[in-house]
Amino acid sequence: MTTPNELAIHRLEEALAIRDRAPFELTLIVSGASELSARAIVNATALCEEHMSGRYNLSVVDLHEAPASALSGQVVAAPTLVKTLPLPMRKFVGDLSETHTVLAALGLPISAPPT
């Protein structure tokens, strides 16, 4: 017979397994074809490939081409990486060069550093 505690643990484990397979939706907002924008795109792509390979959708929005994106996404600076899924939505402003800081700020999975 299954106890209530065992049932609760089983449900928690199932929820965590579903969460671990959930896709990530990210949007990188940049400003023009600057060196900072290019570096942020490279860093965001590398971060996604290393830590979420096969489980992410990364969109890049250039404020010069779509200025309304800044207002709708409440973006105050560029580059900004926005994680919309899984919830909660989180934002990180900067060139994304400090990978572990970005991952922690966005609540993304942190892989163990290679030994």
C-alpha cells in the first residue's frame, strides 16, 4: 500500500522530470550591428547550446528593426536576454560573458564545469 508521503514524493518526482524536459523560450534583444550586440549573440548561442542543447528556442530582436519590442518587453537596455518559458519570466542585461551569472539570474540549469 502506498503511503501519502510516498505518493507526494512520486508526484514531485514526476513534476521535476516534466520540468527538466520543458523547452526554454528565450529572446535576445540587441541594438544594431555593434560589437556588443555581436558578442551578446555569440555568447547567448553558446550558452544555450552548452546548457540547453536541443531544448531551446532563441530569437534575436534588433531594436533598430523593431523598436516596439523594447516597449512591449519593458526593455530598458540592450543587450537583454529574456527567458519567457519556463515561468517565471526573467531578464538579464549585458553581453552574457559571465555564463554562470547569467544562468543563475535567469533560473536556468547550471551544468557542472568540465574537470
